[in-house]
Amino acid sequence: MKETSFLLLQAQLRALFPEEGLNQLALYEDQTEKLLIFSNRGLHVLEEDDLTKEPRNVYFTTESLKPFSLHQQSGVFELLIETLGGRTFTLAFPDQRDAHQTMQTLIELLA
């Protein structure tokens, strides 16, 4: 990640989470390169608008998230994050332990 991209992301995070410290967030990039930001408030997805190509923030409360699930496909462990609205985000891990540890971290953060 370029330094300017990192600084822009940091500014976006500070605007989204003015009350929380950035160390209270869990950030992951899913397989479609969307940035998933987990906090105790829920899930924020930073993605690009299809028409304008501008960044936008999509928010899902903790109540709108289905229970996480782990799957293995072609030697890759996938942590699926699904919403009640039918959106699915996939985090890929080469190691089962890393996938399970991430799932535990997210469960504790969202509780």
C-alpha cells in the first residue's frame, strides 16, 4: 500500500470512528478487495461506487450479520461473513489456525 493511500485510509477511519481508537478496529481485505472494518458497532465496508467510482461506506449492524462460517476450498480456508440482506464477504487464509483465530477475534470484537 502506498503511503498516500495509507494516509487517506487513516483519515477515512478517523472520520468514521471519531470516538474509538484505531487500535480497537479489525481491518481485513476480502477476496474482491473490499476493505472490511469491524468494530464493536458492526461492520463497515469501504467499497467503490460502481457508477461514480467514488469510495463509499456501507454499514451493517451486528444484528444484521449472520453467524460466521469456515469452509475449505482448494487448500484455502475461507471465513464467510454474511448479512441478512444477502451480501457475502470472504476472507481467505492459507492456514486453518489463522482463519479460526480471526473468527474468534471478530466474535469477541462484535460481542
